[in-house]
Amino acid sequence: MKATSRTIYHVLIGASSLVAVACGSKDAGPGPTVAPVVTCDNDPNRPTAIFDAVKALKKEADGKKDNSTINVTVIPNHWSPFWMTPSIGLAVAKREIGCQADMTAAALKGDPNAVQLQVDKINALVAAKSSGFGVSCKSGTAAAPAIANAVAAGIPVITFDSDAAKGDGATVPFYGGRSMYFGSLNKPASVQGAKPMVDAMSGSGKVLVVSSTATELNAQLRVDGFIEGLAGTQMETVTYMLGDEYGKFVAAEADPMHPSKDINGFFSAYLKDLLASDPPGGIFVTQGTYGPVAADAVLAANLAGKVHIIAFDLASDTQRHLRNHVIDATIVQKSYFFGYLGTYILWAMAVNGTDSVLQTLQPWMMGDQLDTGVDIVTPDSLDGYTNYQIQCLGLPNL
């Protein structure tokens, strides 16, 4: 709300000054410049290109079918609080279009069976003759054959956030035959995110890079991009595969279905030991839920300002730690549009067919990918960024 209040304040001051000039002498001179009113349409945080793409899809598909007969699904890699924002975007698009749309994950984050459960969900959508679905692949390799089955059945399939594995194209089509990928291009996003870490650490020191599992392509690309962004510095990295390590921990538990720690508790315990024995100069995390856990651990170790953190995404606890300057910056995907744009693309494909939609989206695509981009949010830019999300996208004030 602060940005809006400042805008109104400047307009009122400008108006008062203009009245004073009009009533005063001819020599009073010009009044101060009136600041423009910031609206949702001209806010600098507005992703104009994405809204232009949606407008083009609507122009080509509106009025051609009974939208209530179209049923599309957006499948996250797993369920975590991160997916609340995309689910709001899906709900808005669903209301605007009038189609049926759903966002449901096959498993909770940390579930050791998540890969197979997602494959089962894809197969169930094929059997139900879905109008189309998008998937953030928990395992790009495991998802590719299931995606290929859907495409062979004539169902439009797109990937987002985490792509299907490319493969060799022999037994399974490249990327399972999905028509396109959209979302943040993970490697370039993390190249951008490396810069504030380099600045915070003055280009030298050790960074702990926290990834998820070896099967999650998005996490691996984020690791690769961050390391590439450190090129030319005196910084070194150590990568910790949290998802894989937690999987081993769960498998070794007396009751793996009811582990004694969830993944965040497991990560917190790991960091407590590390920060007490050999603290790095920085921590980079590839998943949205990991940043606040890292920040809490750094605070508990009394190392705020000594261990720098670059996070991913903008959960409420990430915002809290940006405000207290424990997190230096966060790489924010435009995750609302995973649900909003994804629903529009799938609806348009159900109406006009895949080839037609790819032609419509051509101005915004690079090959078979549509990059929704990321924003680097810092403590200084947080208020303006969240104000746009709350006032213009209808996201909750976290």
C-alpha cells in the first residue's frame, strides 16, 4: 500500500500548488511537476508481454466453443505452499474463460513416491480424456513416456517450471512430445541471482548450494546457472542434494510412512551442525521453501550478516527475512502465471489445436519455449513489488 499512498500524496501536493499559482501573481512561476498516477496497467512490475500473449490467445479462441465443456488440468511437481499463488492464477483464468480447470498435485513435497504418483496422475488424465494438461515434471525422465502416451491419444500437453527430459527421440519423442515449455528459464534465472551473492561476498568465499533431487531438471539447471554466474570470481561452491538426502533418511526410518522429521526439519538440523562447525560465506537455495529455513538457521547461529542468503520465490517467511535483511535477495518466478497463462494456453489448444496456438504465441517464444522471466527482489524493492501483486493480481497480503 505504500507505493499507492505515495502516488496519491504527490498528486494532491501538485494540485494544491497549481491552485496557489493560479490565484497568485503572474510571476509566481511554474509549480512542481505532478507525479503520474500509478495504475495496474502502467505499474513497472506489470509483466506486459504475458498479458499481451493472453490477449492474443483470447482473440483467436473466444466464442468458438462452449467453454464449459473444456476441462484442463495443471499438475505441480508436488504440493507445497509455493503452489498457492499459481492456483490463484488458475482460478482467475478459469473464471474469465468459463472453462473447467483444476490444479492438483499427485503428492506432497518430500513424498518418496512422488515420481510414480505423478506418472499415475498423468495416465489417469489420459484415461479420463482430458481436454489438455500442463505438468511440472517431478522426474523429467519418468514423465516423458506418460506424456508421450497422452500426446498419442490426441491430448495437448505442455510443461512448465520443470521440463520433461529431452531423451534421444528413439523410443520416446523428444521431451515426450509435449508441444511447448513455459515458465522461468531456470539457468538464466540463477545466473541473474548469482550477482547479488557476488556483491554481498565481495567476490570471494565458499557458498553452499542447496538443490533438491538429481531427477528434478529445474533444480539442476538452477545449480548450473548459479555456478556459471560466479565465473571470474574467487568463489567456490559445495552442492547439497537435500531431496536425495532426505529420501535416504526417510527410507532408514523405523516407519518410513511417518518419518520423525519433515524435510524442513531435516534441513534445519543439517544447517545447525554445518553452521556450528564450518559455516559458508553464503547459501543459495533452489527451492522456495528452503530459503526461510536457511534464514532461521543463520539467525539461530547468530551469523546474520556473516552468512549471506539468496533465496527462490517470495513466500511470507521469505518476505519477513528480506525485511530483517537476513536474506539478501530472492529470485522470484512469475508463478501466478503458471496457473493463469497455463490455463489460457491449454484452453486455446482445446479450442484451436496445438499448431494454431503455437503460431499465435510465436512473437513471445524462443523455439519451443516461452520465458515468463524472473524478478530479483531485494529488501529495498520488496514493498513496491508486493503492492503490485496485492492490488493488481489479487494475491493475499502475506
